[in-house]
Amino acid sequence: MNRLQHLLIAALLLTSLSTCGEQTSDQRPAKDPLDIYEQSLLDIQYLASDELRGRRTGTEGNRLAQIYIENRFKQEGLQMFGDSYRHPFDHSVESDQDEQTEAVNLIGYVEGTENPDRYLVVTAHYDHLGVQDGEIYNGADDNASGTAGLMAAAGYFTENRPENSIIFIAFDAEEQGLAGAHHFVGEPVVPLSKIVMNVNMDMISTNDKNELYAVGTYHYPFLKPVIQELTASARVEVLFGYDSDEWEQDWTMASDHGPFHQQGVPFIYFGVEDHPHYHAPTDDFSTINQDFFQGAVAAIINVIEGLDERLDDVKEKASAE
């Protein structure tokens, strides 16, 4: 990261601290959509920088990512459950159950204008693999990209209030058994019965074919025509699949949407197919597809907005499944 990039990040953090007081979303100036995407690219660039050393759960780099995301949540005007965005939990790695690490989920929300006690949950994990054999696994696509998309959506909905409340969660320890998501569904900040569905983002920036997958409609087929309608004019091609044994890979439990599905909460997971940089030290900011990422974020935000407007129908059809 060069000096200019450090200055940009420092300016972002200072701005976020100056905007975290009593200001409400109604008082905040509207953003140009281009500014949202430029900010999202800065988010990926910082989260995937060598300074954070791969963001492995329990490390200093992971802690720096937490601070950054907290400040971005404040900057975007998200409300807190309690007095903090931080929701820590004890976590043990599967290979060593005796080694306890404090992991941290970061959670904020936007209150709905019509149904404040009904929730749509938008998620992405911010942890990655850390340092292995002396090489930093920066995880730009996996999953700095999804985290940046999460924060872009948070900013959009604080300025365009949804009908239903939307919870935004940056999960920790996804790379260690989906631990953050499992902890949340076990100890949710609101009753699971009030959560209508989950939209998860994991790897949304690296694809040379302009293809983004919306996974989960095999399990919740009533969602497919809705997503087809909402993405018909998207800049990226939204495809369906990877959610049954008919595919060479089944992603039903591949990321943080899995624990929601296990609890009967419908999900849609947005992600790309595996690529040469997946879980490799080459997954850097320089290898993402910036235009594809921006198109993917726009499509996902449009889907979230459309689902919010149709949440009565989603709830009714999910109950009938």
C-alpha cells in the first residue's frame, strides 16, 4: 500500500469518527451512486492489504479489520443492538478444541418504516486464512469483496429506508466452520421467528465471464422468479444452481447462509465460481474484476430492495413450504 492509499484510509477513518455522533440518516447528505462504488473499492483495498495479514480470526490483522468495519458502520449510520456493534463469542478451532479464541461478529441495523419488528438479514464474513508458510492470504475476493458489498448496502438503505428492518452482519470465523453464523443463529439479537430471510455475499468480485450465481432457489423455488425479475436488467448475468446434488458442487452449506438454512430461514447466497485465486496468496486487490464487482453490488442491492418490498409474499410462501 503506497502513501496515497494510506492517506485515503486515514481520511476515511477520520471522517467516520466525525460522523458517529447524534446525526440521523435523515440528516446525512445523499450520496452519488458512483461514490458508493468508489468507497467499496477502497474498502476491499484496505481489508485485503498486507497490513491486515489475511484477517485470520484471533489475530491483530483481524482486530484491525474489526475496527475498520465498526467505523464504516458508524459512517453509514447503522443503529446498534445495545451499545456496540461488537458481539464477541468464544470460538475453538476444530483441530484443537482446547484452544479458545475470542471471535467477534459485527452487527448493525436499519429500522423499517412499516414493519420494524420484521427482519431481513444481510451477511458477509470478513475473516480469511491469515499467513501460511510465510505467505499472506489477503482474501480480496474471499471475502473483502462481500464485506465491501455489505457496507455499500448498509449505506444505501440508511438513505433509502426499507419497509422492514434490515440487519447487517459482518461474520467472523467463517473460514473455521461457519462459527460466526452458527453462533448468531444460536444466540440471535432478535428472535429467529422474526427473521424472514437471509441474503449472503461471499466472493462477488472475481469472474471473467460476468457471471454471478444466486444460490438457494432449489430449496426455495418461489424466490427464483422474483430474483429473475429483479436482475433482468443487471450489468452482470445472474445464474442459478450449485444448491443440490445435481451439481458437481453443492454450496448449500458452503458459507454463512448454511446455518440460517438449517434453522428453516430461507436464503439466497450470491457468489462466483471457484477461480485460480481462490484460497491462494494471489487473491489480492489487483486480481479482482472491478467493473464486475460494481455490477454485482448493484444487482444485489436491487434484489434486497425488491425482497424487502415483497417480504409479505416471501413469508407466506416460506411458511407454505
